[in-house]
Amino acid sequence: MLYTAYELNKSWMNAASTWASAAAQMLNNPALPFGYTGMGPVMASALEVFAHASAPYGKPAFDIESVEAGGKTWPVTEAIVLHKPFGNLLRFTHAGLPENAPRLLIVAPMSGHFATLLRGTVARMVESCEVYITDWADAKMVPLAAGEFDLDDYIDYLIAFFEHVGPGAHALAVCQPSVPTLAATAIMADTKHPCRPLTLTMMGGPIDTREAPTSVNDLAMQRPIEWFRHTVIGTVPLQYPGAGRQVYPGFMQLAGFMSMNLGNHMLSHYHMFRHLVEGADESADATKDFYEEYRSVCDLNAAYYLQTVEEVFQKHSLPNGTFVHRGKVVDLGQIKDTALLAVEGERDDISGIGQTRAALHLATGLAEAKKQYHLAPEVGHYGIFNGSKWRDKIAPILEAWIARFDRPALKVVA
């Protein structure tokens, strides 16, 4: 019922957005005299902001066409190198990379946004690395015949992706996937898997949410898991390929994040309105681009979402040493040769300071020389992996960390 009501409302808002967009274009038409009056630009700008805020957004494209490296501009090649029902593995590369360039697997969050939220992360790292990234599927687009998908399956997918990339690769987990990626690394270390990563960088990840808990962590702790099961889980409507699948809808996640900083979001749209009125199109376009990406959301399979809430945010299974994968307890002490880098943002309101750093303390079998921590000053959650501070301050630290432990290895062709 929840999902159906949302779809009905989306249809109404889509129609309203279309009308508002058409009206804004008419008011901006130089052939119409009303556009030259005092109220014309104001009304057109207001309608344009409304049209943008109420429009539906599908899955964005990465659109990384070229990259600057070695003083030259190189075209970037994007390809799907491994296809699985709940997520593909993408590869980004260019001809300017040396043959033995580091291979980096970026694990994107499966938390309601598409992997393109990490477009800036990929664009920066492909300057020096052959980049792979997990492109998780929108659960409403996955037919029921594909089966279920939970946290165990997520870890299995990561191991399969590591196997495809081959021995001697590096890993970067951004936010939520820090937990399953750290678990997958420990599992592969325990079995001496040849494709375990040389380095693992975790950025803004909820390894131990008892450290400096945020409002996101508090919400998960205030309600029993059954409340989440009966309140926020919906059924995919008939018009989608995944009809009948139980999901945590992406619009629920977006509503939660928007409500956390509602005042800031309203102020951003007001500034966009002012920029449009004043003719500062570049500033307005920057705000539009951010929200087009931010409001492009996808659904999560219910089993995965509920298991993540319970194990990561309620039971704290990984730091407590009770995290189980396929019936076996995951022992982080088995990580002995994968160097760990933890990166946190000073102003992160999603993953508090200390939550990611906890991984360094939990990896008891790893030498201190293979551990590093970096607290990025004046950086929020999004700024850890996107924006100028990511490009100029944080990415060089990651590149130096990779270079320190990188060694050429034969690639495994799957």
C-alpha cells in the first residue's frame, strides 16, 4: 500500500513538474512581452525550481569521457566486465595508464543511491589506476526468479568481484560497504585466497556505530527490527520487472536523508531560485546537478536491508566478534597482510568520528606498519569522496597508500 501510494503521488507530481517546466519556458521566451516585466523572471525561476524539485529521476550515467594524466587528455573506456542479477562489475581505464598500473576495486554503497554517486571518486582515481566499481542493481528491476539477496550474498558478490579483478588488486569501500568489504577481506585472508586485496581503504564506514553515534545510528537503535520490517518495507508494484519483491524503497531512504538536513536543502533551493532570477546559470546548474544525482534513488532487497540494520547498527556484530557469514564467524584477526587505511570526515553527520577507525583496532593480527588513519578536516560525509577536498587532499593520500604496497601481479582473465 505504501509503495502504491507513492507511485500515485509520483504520477501527479510528474504531471505538475511537466506543466511547470513548460510554463517556465513560455515565460522565458523572448517573443512574449510578459518575460520583460518585473514579475516574469521571478515567476519563471520559481516554476523552474518547482519543476526540478518535483521531477522523477532515473538511473544516471557515469559520463566520464576523458581524464587528465601525464599532461595529456585521454579518453576513458567504460565497460561491464561481469554481470550478475543484483549488480554488475564495471571497469574504467584509459590508454595513458602504464601496463602495470594499480587495479582498484571501488565498492559503492548499496544504500538507496546508485553507484554514480561516486562519479567523482572514479574520475579522480582513474587518473592513476585501472578502476573497477560495483554497480548495484535497483531491486525493483530484478525479477523474483533471480531469488533473494542478503548480506551474505553481498559478501559473496564481493569475493566474486575480487576474483575477477585478480591477484594484486586494491580495494576502496565508501561508507556502508566498509563492513561487508572488511568481512570479505577477513574471509579471504582466512582461506589464503590469492585474490585478497593488497590494501583496503575504508571511508566513512559504520564499522562500530557505538563510537560517536549519529542520528542515523540512533534511529536504528530506537526501534526493534520488527518495526522496520512492518513499517518501511514495501512490495514492488506490478509495473516493474521485480513486481512482488519485498524491498526497502529508495524514496524512504531519500526522505530520511532529506529530513535530517531539511533546512539546508530548502536553503539550497532558495539559492538556486535567486541564481536563476539573477541569471547566474552556472551556480544554479551546479545545484541542479547535485540534486539530480542525490534524488536518483533505487530500492534495496528487504532481506539485505533488514540484515544490515540488525547486524551492523543494532547488534554491532562485527566489532563484537559475532558476525557470521554462511554459518561461520568472521575473524578479523585473520587479516595479516592486507594493509588498512581508515578515512573519516571531521564534519561527518552519517558516520561519526571513530566508527571507521575502529577497524584498525579490530584487525589484531595486522602489524601497525600496515595501518593508517586520516581525519579530513572540515569535511562532511559527501566531501570524503567527492569535491575539491577529496580530489586535492584525500585522493593523494589514497594513491600514496596504494603505491606503498602495490606490486605487479598477473591478471586473472575470467
